[in-house]
Amino acid sequence: MNKLFRLILILLSALIAIAINLNGSASQLDLDDRIDRFITTQMKTHHIPGLALAITHNNQVLHVKGYSTANNERPVTAQTQFLIASMSKSFTAIAVMQLVEAGQINLDSPVQTYLPEFTVTDPAFAAKITIRHLLNQVSGLSDLGFPELQLSQATTIGDRITSLSQARPVALPGAQFHYFNPNYEVLARVVEVVSQQPFSAYLQTHIFTPLQMSRTLNATTSADAFQGATNMAQGHLMGFGLPFAYPEMSGYLSGSSGIISTAEDMANYLIFQTNSGQFKETKLLSESSVALMHTPPKTIGSSYGMGWFKGSENGEPAIEHNGILSTFYTDVVLLPKEKYGIALFYNISASPLIAMAFPQIKTGLIQLLKDEQPAAGGFSTTLWGIAKRSHC
């Protein structure tokens, strides 16, 4: 009787386990289907030629996929490479924090401790800028005092440091937030000098390889990006609400905007970010360092930490950053409360999409993850294109 009872218990346990697994699989399939239908509808509505998506939860990949519209000759897959633009800053911040944890960089030491040649139009001012100031984007430098896009573009990381001798300060270090790409380009040079490795090599050895990001690389310029990538998406602009292929604008990228990655690789990065610096058995950073990167300074009213903005999405705390180039756009959001990560990569960049369509897609995905229905209607690039034509 005891043997029969034990056998019945074993069979019941097995049936319960199978039912739970089947239910979980069905739920996942249902979520995948809802995501697919939502994304394809949004792409059709807004005339988005290509998109790649990664979604993670805790230490698991929930969804990773590429999407293309029918007229795209090069289908986008989870392995298609995209320039992730300003999302690159979070990688630079990791590199700096790794060297901080190794005792090789002090966050509150002046930049000139590591780069004696670093200066601006006021040498005394330059001497007061610290590593932390650069990370928090409170160096006192800005596009107002150094309009980098209007100047001749640097081609090497050394050229970028030299060019900043023309930068005019606009605020005291630590006093005001000014989003300024060269802050992170200077940090890339600091990483090179302290580690005695080229910046791209440092990222490869200490971040990309440990995170198993096999199709991810760093480029110094736009030209280098397209020479180094083997499966780069075709970038697009938009005219009268319709996309058209166009070459990416040339310019200097390393440290602030130079990383090329894929949805598949970035899923690993999301897991690292939402799990306190841990990916599988690899610990790249301490929990406290990751938390510091996600936390804005308390001394000023800034929402910028170190390579990340702190805000809210769909009513809950969010850590996020986007990336904008002339023909590429990236959106990444971490939901620390529930440990979700979302990364969206677009092979198109256009003002109406950036202002209205892309946020609409990000919010809709968050609603799907929370088992809510994304809002119907909203902005349409078709209507925007018609409005533009009517005013021509």
C-alpha cells in the first residue's frame, strides 16, 4: 500500500510539473505573438524599414528578434549590427568603473592627473574638472562653448583631446548638467592611458568578451564603423513620411557613440545591467558600482547618472538612455523593480519618429510585459507626411 501511495504521489507530481511547464510555454508563446503583432503593426503604421528587439527578465532572454518591412532588401535579424550611438556612453562608464574598482582611477581626481595635456580655453578651469564631473555630464563644458558638429571632425582619440583646447566653459564644474559628447570621449582616452590598451581593445577584452557579445565592436569614426562591421543594417532618413536609404553622416564617435552591436548581444548586456553587474558566472562590476552608474548626483537637479538617465515609464521607476545618429536610433530601458530590460534598434532616424513614434513603441512594449493592452491610435507618420506635403 505504501509503495502504491508513493507511486501515485510521484505520478501526480510529474503531471503537475508538466502542466506548469506547458502553461509557462503557452504564456511565453502568447507573449511572443502579441509582441510580434504589436511591432509589425507599429512598423507598418510608421513606415519603419527595419527594427531589432531584445527583451530580458532577471537572467533570462524573453524575446530577441529582427523585423523588416516587405520592401527591405536586407532582412533585419537578431544578428544584424546597428550603431547604438549614445548608448555607448554606458559602456565607457563601465570601463572607467572597472578601473576605479581596480584602484587605478579615483573618481574625484582631476582629469589632468591622468591626462596632463587636457585643457580648455581657461587652463585653471580645466584643472578643476574631475573624472566624476565627466561621467555625470557636469564638467561645465557644453555644445554652447564647443559646437563640435560645426568644427572639423577629429579622426583619432588624441585629436579629440587636442581639439578641446578651443572649448569655452559655460558653468563651474559640478554646478550644471550639460549633455556633452566630448565628456565621454575624454574618458575613453583616460581608459587608454590608465589601462595601457587602445580603448577598443579594452572594451573587447574587459566587456564584450566576458559578456559573450561576439558581434559587438567599437569604432573611432563613422567610416571605421562601416569598415569594421560585417553585417551592418542599412540606415535610412525619412521624407514626407516615407523612408529612404541614406549613408550615415561622417564624424568622430569613440567613447560617446562608437559601439556597434546586435539585439542578440545586447540581451546579454541587459541581463548584466538588471542583475547588479552579473552575467551568468561572470561578475564584471560590483553591485555598488552599477547602482552608482544608475544614480544621478544629489547636488544638482539632474536626472543623469553615469551613462544613464533615471526616470519613470508607465508609472514605475526606469533607468534608460537613447542613441541618435543621422540614420540610426536606439532605445534602451531597464525596469529595476521587476528586472526587465528592453533594447530597441532602428535603422532609421527622423524627428517625428523620435518625438512621437519611438516612445509610443517603447511604452507599448512595457504595457505588454505588464499584461496590459497598448493604447490604440496615436501618432502616424502617414498623417505627418500628408501634412508636410500639403504645406509644400
